[in-house]
Amino acid sequence: MEDKEREFIIALEKLTRETGIAIGGCGCCGSPRLDKINLAKESKLAGYGTDGSCDIMWISPNDSYDWDNYKNSIIK
């Protein structure tokens, strides 16, 4: 990942934490999409990452499948 891309993802995480709206997408129908997240229940460990393809997603302990499988891809 290039430095500018990393900077963008970090800024996007900040925006998501300010607004409670996460951006996700997989490149199929309906992408990108906006997802509301509950900021009161959100962990500081959550953030944007990838499932190993070109997808980007909000990865949170609140979603056990994504957390268990993709938490190591969170960009910090």
C-alpha cells in the first residue's frame, strides 16, 4: 500500500469515528455503500482493512466473523 493510500484510509477512519458512517465496497452491485455504525458501542481497535482482495471494509469486534478473519489487516 502506498503512503497516500494509507493516509487516506487513516483520514477515512477519523471521519467514520466523527460521523458514525462507514464506507464499504466489494466492487459488485451497490458498491460503494454507506453503513451506519453505533459509535457508543464501537471499539478503539476497529478500523478499515481489507479481506485480501481489493475490498475495503470497516472491521470491528462487533462483527465477530470480520473481526476473527480480518482484524490483522486493519490499517493504522
